[in-house]
Amino acid sequence: MNGIVIIDKPQGWTSQDVTARLRRVFNTRRIGHGGTLDPMATGVLPVFVGRATRGVEFFEHAEKTYETVLQLGITTDTEDTTGTVLEEREVNITSGQVDAVLASFRGEILQVPPMYSALKVNGQKLCDLARKGREVERKPRPITIHELTLLETGETTLRLRVRCSKGTYIRTLCKDIGEALGCGGCMAELRRVTAGEYTIEESVPLLQLLEEQEPEKYLRGVDTMFRNHPSVTLTANQEKRCRCGNSFSVKLADGTYRAYGQNGDFLMLAKVEDGVMSTIKSFFEV
């Protein structure tokens, strides 16, 4: 079986738990996922099966959108409500303060990765060091917050929608917003609603998939992750050159294309420069 299944990950499962379980469902070891979700988080987790795993690398830089609840007045060691409470403060903020602070976090910003993360320092995972009670210096990393929208205001909570670049820690964003508001804060809920081209509306709940007699019906072509690029059907001669890894002339504008064979098979993600098409990544069976 080959393709991509869009999982709605339930709370309590790691991304690795999901892929391990789906190896048995699809009877293959060739499985990878498109972007780690913490056990606390739910939502869109694209899982790549079989030859589709060749597309995982293109998800490294995919934008993702989240809906999160920021709990104000509480800071924890994990930056979310699963951790140990470090401090509690009174929450006394205005809507004007919230608007101003959110505005300051939009665009390109620097973010210090949390200790409770899988990042490595000198070969050791930060989370392993954190569990031993150790804290090490982490360098701020550039990230981009493309969208930061206030969806709902509670007595001591803010529900936010965040569209961000790769490498963004929503837990840390919640903590930093809380600090900027002067009362502290941590993440109380997290749901990923889009990942790359895929949305929560087209996902299948994991537990539903596990009970499905024909799970393969949820697999979609790897070309769907490139559906924002135009498609082109190659001639028989162009297809032959493509399958041999050669470039060839085309009458197309410069850009990125989905290239298909004469029988409709998705052959490659291709680029065109100065009338010549070449392979970015091939996906046909050798």
C-alpha cells in the first residue's frame, strides 16, 4: 500500500505511537509522519505509507495552523498544564493590552526552545536533561508567526489561532505571551487544524481507522500534498526521459509542476527553468 492518510490524532498518543500502530494496520515498515505532535495535542497528523514516504522531506518546511488555549496566571516547568506549577499570579488585563501584545508576536520573531523538547544539545535531548532537573542555555531561533488571531476570551483564558513556520513551539508562544501580559501563562489545549495542504476536515480519527476493515480507502495519492502546483501530462517520449532521470524541453512557464504519465500515474514533482523540465523528486515505481 502506498499513499498518505490524514490522521486526527487523539490526546495521549505520541506521533511515534501512531506510526507504530499504523505499521501493523497497513502491513509495512515504510511509514513516516509529517510533523511531531506532543501527546497532549490533537489534530492533523499526515502519515506517509510505502513509497509516499519519499514525500516526508517536503513537510519539513510546511506551514501549520493551530488552535490553542492560553491559561493566564499560571507558569509551569513544561510550559503547559501537564507540568509542575512554578508560579501563580493575578490576572488583570484589558482587551487593549491583549491586542497590543498579540501584535508584537506577529511576523518574524525569536523564540527560545523549551527544555521539555526533543532538541539535542551536545548529543542529549533537552527533555531528558529537564527530567533530571538540569537546565541548559538554548539559543533563540528565528520563527515566523504568519497569523495570530484571538478567537475567544475567557475569565483567565485566551483561545488563539496560530499559523506559523516550522520549528514553532506553541507552548513557548503561550508562555511568552503570558509574560508579555505581565501575568504569566501556559498552554492548556492544542489542536492542529492544518498541516501543509491538509486540513482537519479531511482527516480521519485514529480510533475510527483502527476499526476500519478497509483502511486503504483512506489513503490518498502523494500528489495531493503538491496540489497547489499546476499539473501537466507528459508525452510518451517525455515520460520515458523522466523515468530515466533525464531533463527535457517543454513549452511551459518557469515554475514547479506535478508531472503525470500517459496512464495518469504521478511521476514526479518537477521544475521548469528556461523551457527545460527536470526532476525535483520522483515518485514512480522503479
